[in-house]
Amino acid sequence: MSMRDQLARLDRVQESRLFKLIATGVIILAALGGMLSYALVKHSAEERPAPPVTASVSGGQTAAEAPGAAGGAAADGTETQAEAARRAAMEAQEKSALEATQRAVDDILSARRSLAGVNAGIAIAAGLAIGVVWLGLGLTYLGLLVAAGAVAYPLGAWAGMPGMARFIAGTVVLTAAFTTLMQLLRLGLSAPGPVMSVAKNVLTEAVRMKVSLVFIMLLILGLAVLPGTLNEAAPLRYRVQSFLQYGTAGAYWIIAILTVTFSVATVAFEQRDRTIWQTMTKPVSSWQYILGKWIGVSALAAALIGVSAAGVFLFTEYLRSGPALGETSAYVAEGEEGISEDRFLLETQVLTARVVYENSPPEMDMEQVALNVNQRIESELQVNPEFADLPNGQISESKRAKLAVEVMKGFEQTYRAIGPGESRRYFFDGLGPARGQTRPVVFRYRIDSGSNRPDQVFKLTFSFSGGAPVVRESVLGQYQNIELLTDVVDDKGSVTVLVANADVPRGIQNPETISFQPGSLQMSYSAGDFRWNFLRVAAVLWVKLALMAMVGIFAATFASFPVACLLAFGVFLCAESSDFLLKALENYSTEDIDRTVIWHKVIIANIATLIGNVFKVYGELNPVDRLVDGRLMPWGSVAKGLAVLALGSGLFFAAAGVIFRRRELATYSGK
């Protein structure tokens, strides 16, 4: 029997219903066996109790001096009653801090016992394998995986090239997963009707068009290469953050460029090549054609986002299961005393879903603001009588309101600045849910001073909710964190932070004034799981891509391919930069030092404000930044974003339908 006959026979076998049923049963049993085996291995490896904690988390009521440091003993060496009471109180505080920290560590160690990550990976792999089997490609994919393993394993085990082995394995697995999803999507879009027929043709066109294939291969190769670029000597939390940042954001931008380009091309090229005649001469209305195109492009984006998200998630779980800096093995610190700082920061600040609150704004005395505005108007009129914009040296209400805003902004800037040796209180509200949690509250801050010289280090003293002072060395222009016990949150859900621009216990002042820019003082607590947060982020990314797909289709209904691409990419870039534009406008002045209006800056500011406000909800989502920083993507924000983006897609869809219905698609050009 020839090789061709043997391959044909194997193909008939993998397409038979009996083989599919048997293979599905084997895959399910293998998946269940893998989950059970992993659970047993984990249980046997973790029968010993967790190691004791030898250091506590900082907190408002936990820092204490050594007994006798403040008052000392009596002259005869005996301890006075007041000193004994103070020593007992400090020992009780330290014991409470250690117990609370032990609970936080036990909660973190529960991630080691959690089977969710491994079970999710096994379930994803089993689902894809069952899909491959029912597509009639079970033996084909098995042969490809065996061949890839035969090449990759020797490279990693014997040739000392683990990076190349991971690259080959990753490329094969990601390609197989993408092709499987595309086949499943084609089956899902096989329902009768013009809309689904158009959508199915879009998926077929996607793997045939060169421009889409280039981006698809670029995405797969980029994800396969990225794990090999991580610095294994760096702390684990930095490696995880870097992979999440470049893996998620890089994949999103590649898919977004592909989505915009392909959504324009699939409509514009059909009009240019007149292949659209074959579709529109059938009983297909304009809205059905546009809806089918949008469903097809969105399905392609869903397949790419699904493959990318699954790859990033599974490799992140793989990194998480490895040893952190200062650990002999995963979740086991050197000396088996507690857990390493790297692991603690990874689990409490990166692989989590934190709710973040900024400090409450200062209370404004409106009478004092009005008084300051009047004083400023008088001083300006004395120097420049033309400052008045009404007859008889009067000031209009609009100009007075603008001056009031400037005065309040100046007051807030003063509130955020602390001179050498001075101190200031800042308040945080809304932290009530953090009370009683095992994981710590995280205080995050960033100080600025002068030109933020990188060689300068300031010592700041913090006191949380009236607790003992905590001194921290702070680098200028960089975010730093202090982990706090949840007892710093009072019954009203508030935390008070006293910040001193000095090392108060030693009486050492810093040489310059420090300032906190908006957003540089934050208090946060864990309110969810990283895995669910990752799922919400992936869903939001797909919805943003679906909106851009409709924008591209809308542009292609009335413009040529180059012009439509320019328009669609312009909308995409405006939407992605809207949050940056609104923040940059806060420091963009439309007047010179003499308070003369610069009109071209006014025009620029108005255009930027309009763009920022139109895409404000789109820009405020920031799903990738939230994921990398370990911030919660709440369901409320997801629902709001989905509603607004769906409304935007609906508006573009309606406009595209109206325009397309008026197009003369069958006009003969004479060529």
C-alpha cells in the first residue's frame, strides 16, 4: 500500500463518527485524570504546615520601638508600672501585627493550593482537542504535535537551546489553536441566510488575503518569541508584569491594526474588483451585507483575541508557579521562614484585582476663594487696566469664574506640596470593604521635587490613622508602595495619612519641597481574583476591536481603500489617545505670561477637548493598564463601556447602511 493510500485511510478513520466518539472519551478521561493527579500531587506536597512569619507588614498600629527606648528603666533597674504597661501594649501590638501578617501569608499560600489555573489550562487544551477531533483533524494534529515535539525536545534537553524549543512549541500550538478556532467559527456561521453567508465568506477571505496573513503570523511569532526575552535574573513580579504588558498590549495593537485594515479591505476591495456584483445582485439588502461583514471581522478578532489571551494567561500561570526571588522553590522562601518579598508583592499587587482610591480633594472655603479672586483682579487692574473685559473697568462673570478655577487649582497645588520639615494630612474614603480582609491595604505614592534627579533620595515619615511613624527612603519620580494592615481603616471606611517631608525620629529634613501630582497618592485593597479580572479585560478588548471593525466598514462604504484606512486609523488613534489628551489639557495653557490669549492654542485646545470627550468612555476603560497594575476591572465599568461602545457601533452601522444603500455599485466603467 502506497503512502498516499495509507494517508487516505487515516483520513477516513479520523473523519468517522466512531473515532470521534472514542477520541472524545479519551480526551475527557485524560483531562479528568490530569486534574486529579495534579490535585493529589499538590496535596501530598503541602501536608506540612505553613512556615511561621518572622516579619510583619507595616501598619498604623504595628510599628513599635524597643521596650525601654523611650523612657528607660528606673534608677534602681526596676521597671515602673507605666513602663510595664507601655511594654505590654507594644508587645500586644507586635503580636497582633504578626498574627494579621500570618493570615495574609496563609491567604497568599492558598494560591499554591488553588487548582484553578492548572484546571483552566487543562480545560482549554481539552476543549480545543475535542474541537479538532470533531473537525475530522484529530490524527493530523496529533502527527503535527508529535513532529514538533520530536524537534523541540532535543533542542531543549540535549542541545542546550531551551529558547528555540519554546519558540517552536509555542508557534505550533498557537497556530493549531488559531486554525481550530477558525474552523469552529466557520461551522458556527454555517446557518442559512444572507448575513451568515457573508460572514462566513469574510473568514474564508481572511486566511486567503495576504495582508491579514502577515499580521496573523506576526502575532503568532511575537507571542512565541516573547517568553524568551524575559530576564530570568529579574524579580518574578517584574517578569510577570513585563509579560502581561507586552503580551496583552502588543497582541491587542497587532490585532487592532489587522482589524481596521481588514475591515476596510473586505468592503473596499470587493467594490474595486466588482466582485460585490455577485453578492448584491442576489436578494441581499445593504444592512444584511454590512452586518455580515461586521460579524465576520468581529469573529476573526474574537479568534485572535481568544488565542492570544489563552496564551498569555497560561504562560502567566506558568511563571506564577515558578520560584520568585529569594525562594528555593515556588512559595517556599530561603530558610523556610515566611514567604519572600518578591512573592508577597506579586500576589498582593500584580496578580490580583485591587480597588484603587485617590486622596479626597481639599475642602474649599468659597468665601476665601472669592476674596482671593477680588484681590487678584485688583492687582491685575493696577498693572494692566486692559485686563477688564467690560466697560468702566468691570470684569465679566465668565472671566471671574475662570479666575476662581485658577485660584482653586493653585490652592490644590499648595495642598499637594510639602516644604522641608513640614507635614500635611491626606484623607482617603470608601475603604470600608477592606476591613476584616486578610490581604493588606496598599498605600502607593510618588513624590516629585525640582527636576527629579535620579541620584536624590528623600526620607519621608508616614503615620497612618494616628499610628506610629514609618520612615521610608523615596526615590523621586517613581511609584513606591507600603503594605498596611487593615486596622488602619476606621469604622467609617476612612484612612488618614500624615506625610512629613523629613525623617522625624532623627530630626533630619529634606533639602527641597516635595509635591504629589494628581493620582500619585493612592490607597487600594484586593477585591477580586486575577483570573476573572483577566477574563473581563479580554472581553473589553474584543468589544473595542468590534467597534473599530464597524468604523472601518463604515469608512469603506464611501471611500477608497487608502482614504478609508486613513479615516479609520485616525478614529482609532483618537480613541486610544483620548485619555492622554484630557490629562494633557489640564496643563495646556492658552495664554502667555502677560495673560494674552493665543488663539491658535485655543483652537487646538477646543479640538483636543472635543476629541477627548467624544471618546472619553473608550479611553477611560484602560483594560491593559488595569491588568498590569493589578487593578480591578469592575463589572459596572465593563457594562458602561459595553453599552457606550455598542451605541457607537450601532450609530456607525446605521450610517453605513444609509450610505451603502445610496451607492451605485453596478455602474459600468468601460474597462
